[in-house]
Amino acid sequence: MENLVGTLVLVRHGQSQWNLENRFTGWVDVPLSAVGEAEARKAGELLKGQQFDFAFTSALTRAQETLRIILEVIGQTDIPIARDQALNERHYGDLQGLNKDETAIKFGKEQVHIWRRSFDTQPPNGESLKDTRDRVLPYYRAEIEPLVKQGKRVLVAAHGNSLRALVMTLDNISTQAIPDLNIPTGAPMRYRIDAQGNVLERGYLEILNANE
């Protein structure tokens, strides 16, 4: 058991239509843009040759479509897939659907930056990153981490903030440093994790592949 090392690959969904339109999306179920579909295919190309045992995604179409495209590209559409809103993007409350630049003009750039990037400040009627972490981590620990600790290879396609919440824990990022963490769309991150939950390797797959 001690020698088992699992693989966890995290992918933020490709660009959505509202990413393209620079709008707060949150839990609004918008599709991928054409660029987002291309980003998902590129992620799949980077993942060719990697075998997965399980996949997880959110309840939102843009993450599910990203996962579907990736699995088609790597030829592994038959693996078990779990979909759960615990992995959804953070809920942006009253900001959902609003243009980010117009919102910055209305409320001020600094306030909007705090709403978007801080750890525990909620947008009006929405979730903070802390709130998001409070639903992501229990799901991860109950459903995903046990598989990885068993040596399984797990792929997760989710969202910028649900993944920021998870990476904050995996990488021991402080609440002071988390505003600087940005996870790009369609760029797979790979972790090697042992049976005790220790992270043995971490990094973006494109960089890890170049170093192998």
C-alpha cells in the first residue's frame, strides 16, 4: 500500500461564451465558445498516452463538454464519470451575467478585484472562495482523494475557482497568496500523490512533458 502512487489531473474548462463576452458566469450554464472547444482538444492532445480510471466534473455544461472532448481525443470515453455541483464554479450572486468592465466602472476596480480574487469576501448574494472551498474539499476528500491514494488515475474537469480552492490545499497556498493564483483554461495540471496523501510531483503537464 505504501508504494502506491496515484495520478490526479486537473483541467479548467475551455473558454466559455461568457468568458469570451467578459461576463461573470458563476452557476449560469453557458456553453463553450469555439475557442474553448479548441482548448479542450489541445488539452486532450497533451493528455494522449495517459490512462485514466475515473473522471469527475461539475454539473455545468462547459466543464462536462471539456471533459467529453478530452476523453474523445484520448480515446477513453468508456471510463466512469461522476458529475456533481460540489465542483461547480463559485456562485457570483448578483454579479452573474454582468460585464466585468462595466461592473468595475460601477463599483470600482478595487472592489471588483476583491470580489473576484480574495479568499473570504463574498460578492452580493454570492460565494467567496472560502465558501467554494467549503464545498469542494469535502467532496474531494470523500470521492476523489481515496481513489488517488489507492493508486488510481483520476481526471477532473472543473472551473477556475473550484480548482483554485483545491489547488490552494494541495499546494499549501496561504490566504494572503491565493489572490495571485490564476488557473488558465484548458491547461492540464498533474499531481502524483502517494497512499498517505503526500504530493510527490506537481506542475502543468506541458512543462512536465518537456522536462521528461
